[in-house]
Amino acid sequence: MNDTQIPDATIKPVKTVSTIWFIPAIAIFIGCWMIYYQWSNEGTEVTIHFLTAEGMEAEKTKIKSRNVDIGEVSAIELNQNGNGVIVTAKIKKSAEQFLLADSTFWVVSPQISHTGVSGLSTLISGVYIEISPGKSDEERYVFDALNSPPLTPSGTPGLHITLNSNDQFAYKKGDPIIYKGLTVGQFEDIYFNFEERVVYYNAFIKAPYHQLITSNTKFWDVSGLQLDLNADGISVKTGNFETMLTNGATFGIPRGMSIGEKIGERSYFDIYESYEAADDERYRQSIEFVVLVSDSIRGLSVGAPVEYRGIQIGKVQSVNMALTRSENKFTKADFKIPVLISLQPGRIGLPDNDEGKALMTKQNIYWIEHGLKAVLRTGNILTGSLYVDLQHNKDQPINEIAKYDDFLIIPTSSDDFSQITAKAEQFMDNLNNIPLNSMSENANKMMLEMTQTAQEFQGVSHSLDSLLSKVEQQKISTELSKALQGINTLTKDLSSGSQGYEELRTTLHTLTATMNELKPLLNQLKHKPNSLLFNNGEVAEPVPTKLNGAQQ
């Protein structure tokens, strides 16, 4: 044998793990990834407190924002006190940024109110929970839900203000705030302060109308249809059709005031009874006088204008100051009623400060010394409203100005209308003093005598009528007898055998013969009218002639 080289053996490692094991590994990885994905996207759990769970169901009721689902209710249970429910919900990861300290939740359900109809879609889909995201930087996971939907969603551009009023009118959530007929805002929340006894309203003015609210802005009531009867007459006011059905307020800057400065959130404003009351509020300084009235003050009310030559310079503060003074003696024969009036320097262009008060006081004292009088005048005959009119009587100056307590007194004089009324009353008194009873008795006697005379005259008239009737009847009877006698005589003359009858008969025969004689002449004239001139007088009787085509 030939020696041959034996090749080296090839050594290969033996595989200890089979490729089949990669399949379970991939499955485990996918499972872990799904668990992580489910855990990472499961969402955040929040707790919401409600008064009731009406309409809500676990695993069905959705949580929405702007009608987009961002979560779902997972559990519902009563709280420990049993006066509410605790709703547990899952919020998606994509909406976790909405869970802030000032975010709000409420239940959306069908609602019908004076502000409109909302939530009708829930009649089919069922109720859902709405969230209004806040703007806070602090996170929160436990919330107290609102009892009703907010009227203004969070983030709406505009201005929140606080209005207050201690008058009788009141407003509800949703009542409008208008400006020149346009609805620019609404009342949101109501709070009554028991210590101050004042109602506070949180209101919202929508953009861009919130720019109209400044430091000099005044708010006043325009609820319903306002009928005002005052010294100026009858006035009817309303805001718009919406405020005629509900309450409402409006605002503006009184004439003559500057626009004012811009304000911030939650600024305070008063709500006045009317525009006039809001306008009067700017006149803060005033001087006071007393007017002693000897006439009736019926129709004079607090707030009635005080005018000087037709311009309002003040108003009535009190119509009877005597009620506040117990030391007054009402046993006097002539008690004058003290009426307190205030004059405001700002109304006549003077500064609305102490300097204006001093100037107006000095001027009025001078006028009173030289005959300034106060007169109660009727502002409107229909309503009977009175106002105070200041006028000059230069022929009635005074040496010293009297006082009522610490107030200077402006002398008074009677109104022309009051003088006319007094004269009318005096005339009525004189009229009442006339002895109408005795005059009435005399008049009754006279009427009775006239009645008797008329009856007697009527009797005489009947007698005269009877007499004239008899005379007339006798005359007619005589004339009728004569006529009948004439007819009888004529009848006898024309009866057969009488002379008149024979004469009438002879006359008729003669007339007949004469007509027979005239007959030929008439026939001649009929056929030949000119025969009397061209004929010898003979008249030929007409002879019939034979015509062609005719038979005899």
C-alpha cells in the first residue's frame, strides 16, 4: 500500500438553542409592550362629587369637552353621609392637562328656561359630564361638580364684574345686561350678604363690549315696562323685548361726565332704580334749606325736583321733618309743614366741592334777603304731582333769615293755581249759602199754578173746538142741500115729456140735417181742395176705374 496523508477532521460546534424559541420570545415582548401601552394610555383617575347621579351609569356615561369624548365614568357610589354621590372616572392621557385646580364639571341634561333651550341631544344619547378647563398651574384630581351649567364658559373673552343693590328689584341667573338695546352680558351668580343686607350679583360682559365699562359707568334697572308718574308727566320706559319679559339692567355714562378710567376684574358697581337716580349720584355735594308750607303737600314726594326758572337745581329730601321732632306742638291754630330741600352746586356749573357749596350758600342767602320765595307748583294736572319752584319777589325783602333747627328757611308764597282753587272754594261756599230750599218751594208752587192754568186753558180749547165743529157742520149741511136741490131741478127739466127735453131733441135733429147738407162739400174739399176756386161748383162723384191685371 502506498502511504497516503489522512486529512484532519473538521470540528463544528453543536447548537444548544433551537431557532424555534424565538417565537415565544417575540410573543412575550409583544405582550409586555401591550401591557405597557395599556397602562400608559389607561388615563388618569379622578373623583367628582355630585348631589345626585340621576341619568348617569358606570361604563356608559361619557366625559366630554366641546362635545369630544375625553373620559368615561367607571364607578358610582354614595358618599359616607349619604347626601351625595362620588363618581370615579378615567380621563384619557391626551386630556390630563385639563385637570387643573380651577377646572369645573357639571352634568349636561335637557333644560328649558327663559334664557333658551339646551341639552336636547341628551334625549337620545343620555346625559354626559362636561368639563370646562381652567387656567391654573396647579393640578387637581378631586372636584366638586356644579349644580347647573355655567352661563359663561371658562375662557370666554370679556369682563367679570360685581353688581350690588339694596333696592326691591331682584335678578335671576341668566337675566340680560343690555346696552342701547343690545344684550351684551348677563347675571351669573347671586349672593346675599346677611350682615350688610345687600344682594351681590356676579355678572359678565362679553367682549368687545367690556371696553365700555369704566370707572364712571353707572348701572340702572330696566326690568319690564316702567310707567313713571311724576311732576314731569307720564313716561313709559323699557330696555328691549327681552327685558319686558324678564328683569334686566343697563349701563352708560351720564351726560356731562367724562369717560373715566379702565377697570379690572371683579370691580364693584351699584344698580340704581332709574337713569335719573344714577345721574343724580354724581352730585355729591349739596346745601340744605327748609320750606315751611301752609298749603297741602299732597302730591309732593321725596325726590321731587326743585327748580329755578325751569332749571332743576336740587330735589326734595323730606316732605315732613316734623315727624322726627317730638317737641313740636300740634295744638297751634296754623301749623306749617317743614319740607327739607337740597340744592346741588354741580347742577348749575359750580364745582362739586366745598368751594361750590360756599358760593351757592352765599348766593342763596343774598337772594332770600332780597325776596326769594319758594312756591309749590303743580307739575302735572293729571297726576297731581308737585314740585318746588324758586322765584324772586323783589318787592318783599326781609331783614333777617329765620331758622328751623340748624337749617335756613326760604319764605313761601301761594301758587297762582292755589289762589284760583281758593277762589273756587269761596265761590262754592257762597253757592252753598244760597237758600235753595225756599227757592225750590216757590218754584214748585209756581209750577203747580202754571199746571192748573194749562189744564183750564186746555178745557177752554176743547170747548172752542166743539163749537167750531158744530158751526162748520151746519154750514156744510146747508150748502149740500142747495146743491142737491139744483141737481134735482136739472133732472126734472131733462126728463122725458118735459119742455126742455123736447127742445133738446129738436136741436139735435136740426144739427143732424145740417151735417148731412155739408157732407158733399166736405167730400169735395177732401179730394180736391182747390175746387172752390177753379170749379163751376159741381162735384163729380168719384168713379172706380179698371186697372191692369185687376178684375171688375
